[in-house]
Amino acid sequence: MTLLGQFALWAAFLIAVWCAVIAFSGRWQGRPELAATVTRSVYAVFGCLVVASLALWKGLITHDFNIEYVAAYTSRNLPPYYIVSAFWAGQKGSLLFWAVVLSLFASLAQLLTPRRNADLMPYVAGVTSAVAAFFVSVMLFGASPFERLGYTPADGRGLNPQLQNVGMVIHPPMLYLGYISITIPFAFAIAALLSRRLDTGWIHAIRKWTLVSWLFLSIGITLGMWWAYVELGWGGYWAWDPVENASFLPWLTMTAFLHSVMIQEKRGMLKRWNLGLIVGTFLLSIFGTFITRSGVIASVHSFTQSNVGYFFLAFLVVAAVLSFTLLYTRWPLLEADVQLESMLSREAAFLFNNLLLVGIAFSVLWGTLFPILSEAVRGSKITVGPPFFNRVNVPLGLLLLALTGIGPLIAWRKASTANLRRQFVTPVSAGAATLVVLLAAGVRDLYPVMTFTLAGFVAGTVLQEFYRGIRARRRMHGESVPVAFLRLIERNRRRYGGYIVHVGVLIYFVAFAGMAFKVEREATLKPGESVELRSPFGHTYTFTQVGISQYEALNRVVSAATVQVTVDGKPAGLLTSEKRQHVDSFKRPTFEPSTEVGIRSGLREDLYLVFAGAVGGTEEAVYRFNINPLVWWVWFGGFVLAFGGIVTMWPGGGPTIARTRQAQGGYGVALVGAGKETDR
């Protein structure tokens, strides 16, 4: 099977290179049979990579430990569902996963794109095949998943304990799907530049693909936050880690594109900007892959250091040079149809929105790269921590939140004073009411107060938009409120799905602001001893040490420390945190001990318990206790955001089109051109 897998990789590589050469040479033009062959080559690459994937799956499932990758990431006592995640847990397997999914997306793009874009498809095939050929070449020349050992171990090392979590079965594939699917919009953008078809046709072709990519990235990032919260044991869910930043960067630029592309569709503006955003998003996805796989920056999320990083660095440089050179040669063809008429317009609001998103992306990129640059210039690595990112991005994020509520309220082209007064009364009142409630409750921290106030303003905007839409449908069609609500979304999914996404974003902001009131304390307790913490919501929690127990389960030896929890003097159950030593099937330790936190989640706050270890082998235990406000709302905000994204991209649901009226007798029709009457 390994020979079959290696042969399939070589076949995929050669076919992909042939497809790219034919596509970029333009020899298919005027030759329909050759253009069809280019498309069929995309399908052939997918078939070859499926065969290679099945060959690796065979090794994983049958525990063929003679395969280096299987021995490194599985063991005989590994739970079966983690064998699934072992396919992408390591560098080599994740490269194969990336390549096969990319070839699947490339095939779907060829299959599902309407015929009106047929002249773009060979170029699209060329770009996707070139990217696929690169990933396959990395496996062939740098990190083969089918490499065999000189001997066959009795057992494998097993999966890293931090990856033995249900979140890691779902989180990496979602993030990879987001990264990978970015290639399809990029391919259409390059195809439009090569063919000089720079109207909105390529934008219509990639709309759903861009939303799919954005949705997968959103889900992947949220699941990654959840995994960090429940698995790493530091009490939070976002630490501005380099690999976290690498996934956040393309999400920011893609979000900017999804907003600015509406201006190009409606007003014919920002053509250069949109193409630059698509190219930049693809390059940032490759940059994120480079950061993850090169080892140049230490991270709990990254793979081990290897020479694979040099492959990605070279590909990143080549792709950037070729893409921006092509964009530069087409620059004169990308003139805007109209100019910005007023700073008080929806176009201007979207433009400011884009500038903020790109500004945040730049600050995150600079902070991520600074340790590398400082080491290259000064010879010593200067780490940039969360204080820098928070100091720069929190004010920018609040401005972005404000624009989330302002944008929908302003008219296109130019807003009148009467329009602004009518539109802003309700949202501003909602924000002001929120501020009054906060001040009355004694909240004085600047950033949380600003966040909650702006969230009230944005909520007022969204509610006003839905209220007016429902009221209009009830007046026109006599529908009940629930029916009018559902049909309002159904008839214009793009607009109202976007509003649902905005609700998810404001929930995120509120939940993030809640962590400003986090309570944390460390304590060493003997059985029967207690410690008290007072929560921001006024509750008093008492944690009483019960004891430490030890047992064996599946592939690990566990030391579990348990505390009794009371809330305002009333018993509230037990909370347990564990120290785990993972072992292979021969009971030999395989990794350093890991920590499993104890969490009790509620709508207002989470109790978060970390067992740091026992003192001298006794039942005296060292703990860290956290009270984390509003964490549940982070996960709920992610659900709302994902739901809004699904609504937006769901097929159909275009705006309602009024029925055409027939001309009646007794009326004349005049056609006027160049300022004079030409026909009657």
C-alpha cells in the first residue's frame, strides 16, 4: 500500500504540472477538446490523491508501525476515534489531507461553475493544479507520509495528549478547509486577470466559495479557542499566539473582502482593492502554513521544526511576486466606474470598515513577525506579548464594532440630514440606555463600558432593520410576525444573514469584555481545607479539598484531584481536575504528563479548576481557581455567527423582483437619448 500511495503521489504531481503548463500557455484557446482535457486533468489529480489517502488510512487502521508516520502518531491502545484525527495530526499526514481536499474543491469548482464563466475555467484549473503540484512536491521531496522505518516497532508512540480531545478531531479539519478553500477565489481572481475579464463575473463565480472559506475559518477559529480553553489549562481562550494569529489574519482580510465586494457590485468601485484582498488572503493562508510548519516561532499549536518550512517560504515569495506583478500589469484596466461622492455614505462606511480590518491585520502581522525580524537584525529574539496586541487592537476593534452598527443606517451615495436623524434615533437610544444601566450597576472600567454600550447600539441597529422589514411585509402581505420574520430572511438571505452575523460579532465582543472581570487565585489545600472567591456577579464560591485518587483508563494513568463547591453557602456539587500520564500498550510513558481542567460552565460565569500537582506524594494539592465571566457566550456567539454565515450562503433567496406591468392603452412611451427625444 505504501508503494501504491507513493506511485499515486507521483502520478498526481505529473498530471498537475502538465495541467498547469497547458493552462498557462494558453494552448487550449480555440481548442475545446484541449480545454476539456485540462478540466479532466483536475479530476484525475483528485482521483490519484484519493488513492494515496486510502493507502495511508490502511496503514493507520491496521497499525502498520513500519510506516514512520503511523508509528509516530498512533499506538495499539489509542481510542479508535483518535485514529481519525491522526491522519492530520502530524505534518506529513496534514499535507496529504490538504492536497486531497484542495483537489476535491478544484474538481467541484470545475463541475459547479456556470457555463457563462467557461473561458475562465482552464486558467482556474491551472492555478489550482499548480498549488496542488506544490503540496504534492513537498511530500515527494521533503515529508513523505509513506516513509518506512528500517525496523518494525512493537507499538507506536501514540497521539500527543493535547490532541486527544474531541475538539482536535474537528478543529484542524475546519481550519484546513478554510485555508484550502481560499485557493478557489484566488484562482478565479488570477483567471480574471489573465483573461482580462475584469467585470463582476469572477466575483459572482466566487461569492459562495468565499463565504464557504470564511465560514470554515470562523468555525475553526472558534473551535480552536474552545480547545485552548479546555485543554491547555491557562484559564483563557486567546493568547495572541503566533499560530492563532496566523489563522486570524486571512479571516480579517476575507471579512474585509466580503464587505468591499458589495461596493464593487453596486457602484463599480474598489476593483483594485478587492483583487488585492483576494491575493493577500491567499498569501496569508500560505504564510500561516509556513508559520505552523517552519518552527521559526515557538507555539503549542505548531508542528516540529523541519525543512518543510523552506518549501513554503519559497512558494510564498514566488506566489507573491507573480500575483502582484500580474495585478500591476492589469492596473489600468481596473479604474473605478464612479468616485466616492460623500463621506456620509454607505460606501464610505464600508471603506472605513475595510481600513480598520486591514489595520488590525497589519498590527497582528507585525506583532507576529517582530520576533523573527528582531532576531535577524539584533541576533536576539524579542517576544511580543498580549499587552502589545491588546493595546493596539482593542481600540481598533471598538471602532469596528461601532461601524458594524453605523454602516446599515447610512444611505448609498449620500445620506441626508433627515435620513440620518430618522435612522439613528433608535440605535443611539439603545446604546445610551445600555450606558445608563452600566453606570447605575457600578461598572466603571473604560473598555468594558465602551464595549457594552456599542453592543447596545449595534443591537438597536439590527433590531430596527428586522422590525422595519417585518412591518413592511405585514403591511403588504398581511402575514403574522413569525411568518413575516422567516420570509423576510428567505427573500433576502444575503442581507439578513449578514445581520445575524453582526449579532454573532457583538456577542463575541460582549463575551470578550467579560474577561476583564476575571477572578484568579492559587492555593495549596489539604483534605478539608477551603478557599473562597467572590465572583463579579456577587456570588461567594467556596472550594473545599476532598482528596486525590488514582486509576488507569484506556491509554493513561490518572491522578484526579476533587474539590467540593458551595455557592453562597449552598452545596453545588464536585469539581475534578486531572494529571494524566499517557502510556503505550506496554505501560511505558510516551509523553510528558498533561493536565485536564475541571470546568463548570454557566450563562454568567465559568468555574475553572486546574490541579497543578500534589505536594510530596501526599493528598495535599496545589490548585489554581478561576472565575471566568461570560465564557459561555463566546461559544454561543460562534454558533450565531456560523448560523448567519449558513443563511447568507444558502442557495436561492434573492431579493424579491416586482412583477412587470403591461403598458395600457392611452399612454405614450418616449425614448430619450443625448438630451433629445428620438422616438415615440
